[in-house]
Amino acid sequence: MLDLISHPVEHVVAMKAGGVVTAQELQHAIDAIEVAKRAHPRVSLVVEIDALRWLTLTALLKDIGYGLTQLGDLEHYHRAAVVTDQAWVKHLAHLEERLFKALEIRTFPKHDHAAAMAWASQLPKGDHESPEEDGYHGA
């Protein structure tokens, strides 16, 4: 199962994964990411992983394929918050952070879900859609 979950900030795509993830569910998440990328210069992700068992073969191939297409597009991503209590997922997230320096990846325990959502919503100075959000309040 992979479901989108609501987030109050539009540049954040949040989702929850558990059990078995299908290609159709993964495509729904990819579509949401692509919509956010078209609407915002920087996109952040929140992925809550709870008792994830595996991806179907077609979902795994789709995930790898989409991931490879994003390697040249990493400047559109800002942060990825991974919310999990599963040790293997935390190790994988730390490895990805080392591989993809352009993207900040941080893991949060499940009880810190709110902190993960808040952290993902922050944008670097200069990337906000209104000048006031970057500290400019007129001359």
C-alpha cells in the first residue's frame, strides 16, 4: 500500500507506505511529485514507512526507472523526510543521503511525524514564492 497523505504546504508531497506497494500506487505518487515540480521550483518529500514488506516487480522496475530519470533533475528537490522505526529503512536513507548530495535526507522516528512534516516544509532562503517569506518586507 502506498497512499498520499495531506500536507499543509503545497511544495511538499507526503505519502505513507506499508505492506506491498504496487506499480499503480507508485505511479500515483510519481504523478503527484511531477505536478508539484511543475508548480514549484523546489519540492520536498515526506515518506512514512510502516511495516513495508516489498514492492511488486513492476513497482520496483518503475521505481528504479523513475529514480534514474530524476538524477539529472535533482535541483528541483530540496528535502526528503523519512519517517520510520525500521532500522533497514534508516540505513538505506543514510546511504541515499551520501549518494545524492543535492537532496537533504533525514530520518525521523514515527513519534516525530509532526517534526518531519515541519522540517520538509522549510525552503532555503530565496526559494519562497513570495518575497515576504524570504524576509523582504518592502523598502
